[in-house]
Amino acid sequence: MTYRRPEKSSTQILEKIRESLDRLNEKMDVFIEIQKHNPRGGLDQTIPDVLDVMTLLSLPDHLRKTAVSLCKLGQATAEEVAEQTKRARAVESGYLNQLMLMGYVKKERKGRKAYFYVEKEEKE
Amino acid sequence: MGKIVAFHSYKGGTGKTLLSVNLAAIYAKRGKSVCLFDLDFRAPSLHATFATDAPECWLNEYLNGTCDIKRTLIDLSQQHGNGGKFYAGLANPTTEAIRDMSAKDRKWEMRALGRLLSLKNSLLNDMHLDYLIFDTSPGLQYSSINAIVSADVVLVVTSLDTSDIKGTQRMTHELYDLFEKKTGILLNKVLTEALTTESQKRNLYERLHNIHTLPILEVIPCFCDILRAGGTQIFAEEKPDHPFTKTLEKIATKIENF
């Protein structure tokens, strides 16, 4: 059986499937984190708060490290945060999503990538 | 890349300003580009030390987001450079500005943290500064914790006063450890009688190691002539052979290799 290079349209379909899988993965990370920290389930922990230094002090160590890195980077993907913290991308993705659920960070999708940020930079 | 060094203490009056000004002067003398920031917005003091005209912008305005950081910098290289570059950023000392800064909300403090963190890019990367030195306010308050989080190295100035020792111990566990900063202790204003013999010095260091879990960078004796000068002289510039300057030289080298 000889291998045939997929047509352009097939490549596009594969790309779309990959994007969907990536999104699905991230959603799974969020659910896993919710289950870990709120075993009764529910998305009722969405009270927005401010990520100031006093909040940073009150966070558990693993989330503080992620939050400080994001504060330094301004806006970053889970991979960029992972580069700073020297932890796995999937771990950071979980922590960032948890911080988002806690109302401390926001997420925005640009193409296939998900960017996290504390606050959008204002044009001054 | 350059370093951000923050001077902090539990109590006021430990000598943060004196040490930060002299450390900046030593780095400038070594040909480095250095910038000194007054981040003690409740009791600003560097405007009095340098007695310059009001800057184009105060650091207050930079943190408010109404002014670019470069417009806050005063170039003091001619007066204090001694071969290097010496800049200063000042806190507005007027009562109105102090009142304004103490009434900021949490969202403002969060933005201020972001602006302090971005100095690494704007001053160390873009302006190629070797050292950015923060003189902070004492204790656990927003402006000083923001400065600590933004710094690479934190120098905790402390004394042998019991309340200062207890407070510094608490801050070590509840602040510095949590942010995983390179932190060192500077024991200041130690009576010279306690440092006359080698065994006395050894005993003091042993005592300090039992008190503090952080490394003791240096023990600085109390010098009457510094007290007499009342902040009008920068010893590192005017008295290069003074033992205080020599001690600061050692501290500067330790920070370079920290």
C-alpha cells in the first residue's frame, strides 16, 4: 500500500480536528480542576476578584507561582508560563484555568492558542 | 541583564535609605548604570537627599499610568555618576500626594504591580541599566510588597531590637519565602563595642544564624559620624576610605554575585 499525500482540503479538516481536540483537552483540564477543588461540582465559584499582592499571598504555593509568572508576562499561553515555572504545560494549563474560574485571570482565544491575562493593557 | 534590588525592613528607621543611596553611589563609581527609586510613598525622602528640582513626572504618576517611566528619571550622573550613570526616580513628598497614594484601591495596586514588573523591560532591557535599586516603605503594605515581588534581590535591613527581630522572622516566613526571592539580611547599627574582638564577632554571627533562616550578608557597625552628618553626605562618594564605605563595597560585590 502506498502512502498518498492528503489533499489540501483533507489537511484543513485534520487541522480543524486537532483544534477541536486541543479545546476539548483544555475543557477537560478545567473539569478535572473543578472536581479536585470542589468535589460537589458546580460552576458557582466564579466571583470575580483582583489579583493584587495580598491575593497572591493568600493563594496556595502552586497557584501563586503560576499567577506571579502571568503577572510578569502580562499575557501568555500555558506553554509560555510553563517555560518560566519549569513545570509541564498541561499542569500550567490546569492552574491557569483554575485561576480563571476563581475570577483572577481571563482567557482569550486567538486561532488555536489560548492566551491568559490578568488585565488587558490599556492604550495610554 | 541587570538586577532589581529592593531594600526592605520590618520597622522604620533601620537605614534603608542611607544604604540604598550609598549602594547606588558605589555601583556608579564602578562604572555601572544605576537608578535609584524612592518607593516609600508614605514618607518620601530621596528628594531631600538629592535636593534637585521637581522631576518632569513623579513615580506616583508613573504608577497612576499617566506618565512614561523615562519622564520620571532625573539624570544625576554629573553630580553623582563618578564615571557611571546615576538616575533617580522620586516619590512626590507633598501631603496631598501622600494622602492620595494611601487611598488607592486594590485594582490600582494590582495595576501598580504590573507597572513595577514591566520596569525589567523598560529600564533593564531597553535602557541597559545594570542596577535598579528600590528604597521601599517598611512593614507589610502594598507598595513594599509590590516592590518585593518585582525585585530580583531583596535586602532586609534589621537591627538587634527584639520587636524588629520578631517582625523580620515573621516576614521571612510569611512574605519572602512565599515569593521565592533571593533574600539576604543586613544587620545595621550594631554597636562597635560588640564587634571589637574576633570572638565577639563570631558570637554575634552565631546568634544571628540562630535567629534568622536567611543568609546574613553583612553586619554594619553604627558610626557616629554618619548620624552626625544627618543624611547630608553620601559617604560612598565623599569618604571612600571610611569603614562604612568599605562595608558597603563588600555588600555591593556580594549582590553582584548573589
